[in-house]
Amino acid sequence: MQSFGIIKKTDRFGRITLPGSLRQRFKIEHGDGLEITIDGNSIILSKCRPRCAFCGGPDCATKYKDKHICQKCLSSPGEASTMSELRIIYPQVTDIINAIGIPTHFKGYFYVREAILLVIENADLVRDTTKILYPLIAEKHGTTPGNVQGNIRHFIRVACSRGNTPFIDRLFGPGAAERGITNKEFIATLADLLKNGYFDVLIRENYSNSQT
């Protein structure tokens, strides 16, 4: 094992910064994941292999528009068209969340948006939010799956109590804001509505109701 004679101090959160020379040598770019393993008394950082943007699998066959895709998803019909639609859907996701009435400074705001976009890409992700969806979001944002889950839950609770409750009831059914909405229900419902082209209708209805 080669030593570079570099000593880095951790900050108060336990983080360290890798020297630029090491990042260049191992082609570590901003946002890349590093796997942490232990060998005796040594802590080893290894650059993670890219995971498929759709299923989360490690065996990526190609890269398309900054998205890694495994052979299984690459051969699945409709995935290419889904990716081309994301540029249109991304601002629609933002507009729908804004219409619900929660400001962007809530950390859960970005986790919710990320979750909806991922489920639009691959609906199977919502089947197991705890083991698949939350870890994917946590890895991207440098946090824990539990933190992602908690912040999304807090976002939804605030939305139901202080947000645009008539619009929320329109999206999730009468009385939804009062009874409460689960994380999975919130993410899956909005992803389904947006993927099936209901954006214009929903935003138009919300605008009309706000003028009355």
C-alpha cells in the first residue's frame, strides 16, 4: 500500500477533502460516489462504479446524456423516449411542487423533486422506497436514507397544514390534506399525473381557483 505522506484533518462533521492531485489521478469528479471499506486498521476509499439511472444496477453498458444505463434497461422499449421527455417534465415537477405552496428553502423540497423525477423514469423504484429510492437520493446529496425519508415526510406534513390545501385535495382526493398523505402516495401520485400528461390541466385549474 503506497503512502503519499499527506495528513488531512477531519472537520466537525467528520469530513475530509481529497487533494486535487489524487482526484485527477483517479478521475474523481464532483458528485462521484466513493465506497468505504475497512481492511484491518485501514479505511479504504474506492471509486464507485456508476449505477444505472433507471434500476440502480451497477452493470452500466453505456452513457446517454449524463445518465448511465445498464444493458437490461437499454434494451427495454420506451426508455429512450422517457429520457427525452425529462427535459420537459423537470420544470413541470418544479411548478407542481410550487403550486402546492411550500417554499424552496425546505430541504425536503429538493428530495421530493428528485424522488418524483426518479419514479417518472422508473416506476418500479416506488415499490420499495426505503431500500431503493431513498438510498439513491441520499447518495446523490451526501446524506442518509433516513434523513431523506424524514425530510420528505416533514415537507408533506407542512404542505398539508400550511400549503395550498384545495389544490392538494384536487391532486390526492377530497380530504387528503386533513387525513395526511404518505411519502409513497405523494411521490407516486405526482409522478403518475405528470408522466401521463395532466400538468396543463392541473396548473390551469389551480390558477382558475386562485382567481376566484
